[in-house]
Amino acid sequence: MVRKLLPILGITFIDIVGFSILIPTLPYFVTHFGATPFVVGILASVFSICTLISGPIWGNVSDRIGRKAVLMISQIGATLGWVMLAFAPNIVVVFIARIIEGASGGNIGVTQAYVADLVDAKDRSRAFGLIGATFGAGMFFGPIIGYPAFKWFGFPGPFLAAATLQLATLAITWFMLPSSRKPLPDDEEKVGAREILATLGNAKFRPILLQKAALSLSLYGWYIVIALYLNRQLGFGLGQTFLAFMAFAAVGVLANVFGVGKVSKTTGDYRMANVGIALLVAAFASVPFIHAAWGLAANMGLFALGQSLANAGVTAQISNTATTRDQGTVLGVSSSLDSFAGIVAPPLSTEVMTRFGSPFAGVVSLAFAAISLGIGIFVPHRIESHDGVAAEVAAEI
């Protein structure tokens, strides 16, 4: 299985290296123009509004014309966005750059659909765990590239490094990535806009998509304030923030590689997801009490493990409930929930932290993680078992 996934894992790794350069750098970059932390949240929301619209569309297009072409479109848009960030003279150009990247951003849903094309249902939680491990590895190596680039060239350095990496993914996709499925023939029924909207109202998908939405709201609320929180709560600068991200990413890689597959086989995907979300609740609840490096290490360990189990478990459930015909559409809708979370959560988290101080930076994420856990425990989930037989289960920890 790993050999089949190597090309898409390589592309995902390089993509996430760029993403991990952006997360710690962007808050410092935006405030460099004199903007407030609230504007950091608004910038994240604008990007997510674009991906909210584009995610299901690109997922649907990938069902029609194939995954590879859509990935290449996304990579071209991302490269242009990174270059614009590097040479942005003001905050307006920063917003335009993020809009362009968001509008072309079909990567996540299409990548997940590509994996689902190649992997049997019984192995998907492990496969998505490998994608998660690749995320973690990218998050680890991003700071290794980003911080020296910043030290040598200022803010343009990390963004140009990310643009170069994005061009590398474009080349790998063009020359090395095989097509995972053929475009649908003209005479075959195709998934259209009606099915995109219907997915959200489908009783089969609704519980797990609601849990996914609440989980995404908790994660996006935290990611946008991490750098600001570390600066205000612990006095970290950009260099220390990069190091903290590297440590967090290393734990995430270990959790995805060695934990997800074993936990999924032992408990099942829905219980694994709930265990992960419970760990996230504990991590967010501890945020006000972190005043030293050991406390931060414990918190990031809980967060990394919880995120790994929760993301893999929820995504595997969504994928296994979809049919082969509509994998791209359903996972594109799932990706759009991430975008919705990116619209709502960042301004809420940055506003709460600005108004009440850094100890309250995790309050919004705590609330949404608790909701996600409640949905997982108390709302019955109709999922497809590994042998394809539908079963109604109440997800329990």
C-alpha cells in the first residue's frame, strides 16, 4: 500500500512544508504592516471563504476529469499566491494573494479522494494516517527551511522558498503521478451541483459531517492563534515559534505512523475519532495553565495525538460511507467544512484572545471540540463496515 501511495505522499509532504512555513510566519507578517491580530483572523477567513466555494467544485471536477489535472490547477494557483506574498507592498496585496490561492485550492479533498481511489475501504484509516504522518513531516521540515530563509532574506525569503517547493510539486505531479481513475465517459451519469448540495442533507452523511464541522472549527480556531499565543503567553519570537512547531510536528508523525493503524484496528474508526477529540478537549482546557516549556510540551503532545486520531478516524468514516462514484464530491464537501471552519473560527479566536488575554486563546476551540465529542458520543452514526454492510452505531469512547 505504501508503495502505491508514495507519489501522492511526496506531493502532500512538499505542500505541507509550504503550509508550515505560512502558519507561524503569517501573523508576524500581517502585524508587520501595522495590522491587528483581528485582521490576522479576517485574512484566514477570506482565504477559507474562497476554499469553501472551490473545494466541492474542484472535488466534483476531479470526479469528472480525473484527480491529476485538478491537483495541477491548485498547484499553479498556490505558486502564484506565494510569489505575490513575497513581494506584497501592503496588506491589500496580501489579501489578494490569499484569495487567488484559496480559489484554486482543491488540494485536500482531491488528495483524499486520490487515496480513496487506490486503497480498499478496510485500509483507509491507515492510509489517511499515512497522509497525516506526511502532514506532520511537512510541518517538521517547514521551519527548518522557513526560519533560515527569514533570517537571510527577511519576509520574502520564506514565501519564495514555499513558491519554489510548490513548483516542485507541479513537476512531480506532471511527470510522476499516475492517474488514479479515468474521467467519466460522456454517457455515464455524473455527480452534479444537486448532489453536492444533497450530500450535506443526506441522513447517511449528516452525523459524521456535523462532527467533522465541529472538529474543524476547534482546530482552525487554535491554529490561527498559536503563534500569537506563544508570543504573548511565553514571550516567544519567530525562531522559538518555529522550534515549537517542529516539536509538535514530530509527535504528530509518530502518532500517525505508529498509533492510528493500531488504534483503528482495536477500536474502530468512530471510537478512535472520539478518543482523539477527547484528547483535544483536554489540550484546549489546559491552555490557561501553561507558563513554562514543560507545560507547553505536555499540551502539544495531547494536541498532536488527539488531532492525529480524530482526523484519521473522521475522514475514514466519511470516505467509507461514500461510493466510488462520488468520492471526490463527498470528500470535497468534507474539505469545504474545513473552509467553513476557517471562515468562522479564526476571527472568533483572535477576538477572544485580544479582548480577554492569551489565557483565553483556547476557549473557542474548547467549545467546538466539546460539541464534536458530544456528537460523536450521543448522535447515532450510520457507517459502512469494512465488508460493505451498513451498520448503525452509537459512537462511544
